Amino acid sequence: MKKEEVKLLMKQNQVKQWEVAEAMGISEFTLCRWLRKELKGKQLERLNSAIKKVRSGKEETHGKEER
């Protein structure tokens, strides 16, 4: 997955780059370096998992605020 696709995926899921990096247990700088090249394999799996984790956390928080 290319950098532009990753950025679009994060935008569609309304998550910030630093949130994804934090969920992955890496620094935002490390994520930026990873994005210099096409993500494949385990890195891509970790990224997708982190995006889902951040997104679901936001949905839970947003749902509690509405109650």
C-alpha cells in the first residue's frame, strides 16, 4: 500500500497519524519513515489493525459522550 493510500485510509477513518503510531507502539517519526516506501506484509497488517483499534476507541468514546 502506497503512502497516498495510507493517508486516504486514515482520513476516511478519521484517525490521525500520531494516533495510529501510538496504537502501533511506535513513534510518529517511525511511521513517517515506513511511509516512504510501500507497506507490505506485517507492517501493513499492523497498520490496518492500529487504524481499526483507534477508530473503534473513538466510536466508544463518542458513544459515551452522547449518553
